[in-house]
Amino acid sequence: MSNRPRGRIPDREQNRGRGRDRERSRGRDGDREQGRGTEDTVPPLTRIIREALDRLRAFDRRRPRVWDAAVTGFWTAAAVLDYTSGGWRTTAHDNVTAPEFLVLLMSLGFSLPLLWRRTHPLAVVLLMTPISLVNVWTGAVVQASLLQLIPVFQIVLRSSFRTVGAAALLFVVPVLSGGVRIPSTWGQEVVSYVWGLVFVALLGIAVRTRREYTEALVERAHRLERERDQQVRLAAAAERTRIAREMHDIIGHNLSVITGLADGGAYAARKNPERAGQALEAIGTTSRQALSELRRLLGVLRDDHPDAERTPQPTLDELAPLIERVRRAGLPVHLELTGEPTPRSLTPGRQLTVYRVIQEALTNTLKHATGPTSATVALTYSHTHLDARITDTGMGTGTGTGVGRTRDTEEAPLAAQGIMGMRERAALYDGSLEAGPLPDDKGWQVQLRLPLEESHP
């Protein structure tokens, strides 16, 4: 067996939730530092514009109606100004047949519906389509008709491509009908309207792609943060379970040995004071060992403690002293070894698992078995597995729970936790553990089967 120094936790038990917390904190600090460094490299004018746009977007999210009303009011004022100044006559045909009040109504019809351009863009396009048809059919061709491209842009941003195609068709049909009625408008109006539509469609696709890409990045960042937090919580839970398992093994075993020695010493004090003195010495030795193990366990949990003891965890080389301590506590234990382990077949983690399972099984025998009791620890090595079988001849009162022998029902949860801890240790290395009474209730047995490092599924 290798007795080389090892770290705090062997193999798969090297799980430090606390270390991940520090890494997470350092990562966030680094992100903030990196963010500040990026902000320092941005030109002042760009930073001012970006901040202004961010404030404008935030205001729009809080009060969208105010922004919609402002945009609608601006374009309505521009359309009315175009009418009152007579600017619409510069683009009208010579044979225009539209009266001036109709031109005003068409200018308002193209501008006022913009108030609903973001909530109901397709309905706005549908409303403007007959107005556009009247506009080109009469030859007025008011410049406000180009405002149709604004709701078309909103449709490209938010709707499906089928809806975009329908909106484009509603926009183009009146223009084409005007070109059919007045052939001279093909070179100037029809082509310019179509190119305007193409430009708005491409711009909307670019903005939509950029927005979806940004949203995907934000969602991915949130998902990664949630997964990181979940991993930290899982690591912390695993660390708490590991600490509880180690504390249970150390305190439970040593206190059981101390209790047995104290009971034996009290009995021997009346008949054999020398044996009572030996029991007291054994109690002192066991207590010091328990304190040493607790100091080591608590010391390594404090990463800021430079003098924390890093002694190795128990291995199968310490199995003989363990059995000797149990014998001194009054439980005769017989050790049987069958076979020989192959070189490097048992890692330190596997050795610790076997040691703790034997320790827990013998501790349960000390605590719960009644009547004349002896125990047997049998270790069997094969080419692929290590089998450990711990049996005793004690009789327990039983609780009917099937989890272990207890003297009363209040200790049943503790017995269940001990067996659960042994099963968890075995599961770390793909092993199995069974615990239960022997046939005819002649004792209790714990069977551990652990695959060796060299075995492969």
C-alpha cells in the first residue's frame, strides 16, 4: 500500500466550493476592471453619444406613447408645412386633378397613422394603401407618401417574412398602378419608390439581425451565469456533505470507543484497578487522536491558515491500529485477508473508502449490538474488485426500519445516516454497499464491493 503524503481530499473528493466562490468573486472583479478599461479607451464623443442614446432608449421603454406622439407630431407638421408652402406642387404632374383640400387630407392620412406604427404596423400600411392609390392616380404625388416606409420598416423588424412580403406588395401596387396610368412616371417615381423600399428592407434586416444577435449574447451570458451559480451551489452542497461525512466518521467512531472503554473501566475499577488504569490510558490516547484528526480537518478548511496540518488521510496501512483500538474498547475483532492487491491497484481515495466503511461498521457494532459479540473483517482481493465483509454476532433490538440496529427509535436516523454515508463513499468509485441482518438474525453484516483502478467496464 502506498503511504505517500496526499492532499486534503483524495481523488474525486477534491471538491472545493469555497475556492469556486473566490474564483467567482475574482472573475466578477476582473469583469468590472475590464469594463472600466474598455470605457477608458472609448473616445469622449462616442461615449457621450452612446450615453445619450441609452437614455433615449430607456425613456422610450418607460413611456413609448410619448415617443410615438413626438414622431407623429414631427412628420405631421412637416406634411402640413409641405402643403401650406406649396412644396407638393414641385413633385405634382402637370395634369393633376386633386383639389387642395384632398391634398391636405392625403398629407394627414400619411402622417397621423404613424402614431400606431409600432403597435399595429400592418394595419397602418393597409390604411395608407388606398390613400397612396388616390395620391398617384390624381397625379398629386405628395412627398408625405414616402412615410409609408416607416411602418414597413417596423414590419421588417418584428414580423415574419411573409408579412414583410405582404407589406411590400401593398406599398408597390399603388405605385405601379400610377405608372400604368401615367407612363412618364416610371423613370422618376416608380424606380425611386422601389429603391426606397429595397433600402428600407435591407436596413430593417440588418438592424433585426444585429438585435437578435445581441439578445442571443445576453441570453447566453445570463444562462452561463445561472449555470455558474448552480455549479457553485452544488459544489458547496458536496463540500458540506463531505465535511459532515468526515465529522461523523471521526467523532462517531472515537466517541463509541471512548464510551466502551469508560464502561469497561468503570466495571474493572471495582475488581481490577490496574485494568481500569489501562482503560483510562486508552481513553486518553483515543481522545488525543480524535482531537488531532479534528484539528487537521478544521485546519485544512481554513485556507488562510498557513500552519494547517496536511497529514495524509487514513489508508489500509492504518487498518491494524484501528482494529486494535476497537479490541481495546471490548469488541473482539478478527481480521482475514485473502489475495494480494496488484501494484497501484488501490488509489488513496479507495483506501480511505474501505477504511471508513470498516470503521463505521465496527462503530455501529460497538454502539448497537447487545449480548456477547465478536466481529470479523474479511478483505478479499481479486483481479478486478476488492470485497470487504464486516460481520458481527451481536443481537440488536431492531426498529423495523431495515436501516440498522438501534437501541431506541431516536437513534434510527443516525444509523440511517451512517449507512447512507457508507453508500455515498462506495458510489464515488462506482462501488456498491449492502447492509442487513445475517440469516436467522444471528448478527449483522456490511458488504462492500469496490472496483480496482485497473478494472474497466
